[in-house]
Amino acid sequence: MSTDFWLGLLLSIPLSILANLLTPKLETLWAHHSQHRAKKRLQKLRRDLDAVQRYRDNPQAFTEYLLIIVIKVAYATGSVGVFSLVVDTFIPGSIGLIASRLLSILAGLLIVRVSSQALDTFQRVRNYDDYQKEIEQLTEQTTK
């Protein structure tokens, strides 16, 4: 028999004992972490529901919110155009080209994120009753 076999046999026994001792503690830690995450998610959902309700109850505030989103997107688009031009002009060669393209990609991702959040909010305001029921169901599931 090789030494690898005996070494494996000798190490497997203490590792097995260690695993059995640590498993309950790790399960308790995981359960606590999961409960904490669920509570945080529930708080965020309630804040989102409150914001959507405010927008539904005050259409002027909702219009202002959407207008601010449009201004942010326009500002980001214009800024990226200017910065890309500056980078392309003052940094010669492929480094400038790569930098301006990366800047455009990052700005595009930012614009998509901001726009998708606004579209989600718009859909939630438009379908408030369904959204409210969904949040209530999630609240019930989380608190069980």
C-alpha cells in the first residue's frame, strides 16, 4: 500500500469530525444571513411601493420624475459624445480609440440602467393595483 492511501486515511477521519462539528454552526449562520437578506429586500420593496404610490397619487410629481430621467439621459449622452471626441482627439492611435469606445460602452450601460429603472417605475405606476398585490404576496411569503 502506498503512502498516499495512508495519508488520505489519516486525514479523512479528522476532516470528517471537523465537518460534523462545523455543519450546525454554518447552517445557523446561513439561516441568519438569509433572514437578514429577506428583511432588507422587504424593506426595499416597501420603499419602492411607497414611491410608486406617491407617484400614482401625484401625477405632477411623476411627470417631473420622468422629465428628470430624460434630462439625465440627454446629459449623459452629450457628455459622452464630448469626452469621446476629446479622448479621440488628444490621445493618438489605438489607445485613444479603445478609451473612447470603452467610455461609450460604460455610458451606454448607465443610460440603459437609468432608462430601465424609469420604465419599471412607469409600469408599476400604471399597474399599481397589481404591483401592490404582488408586494403584499411577497410580504406574506417573507414573514412566514
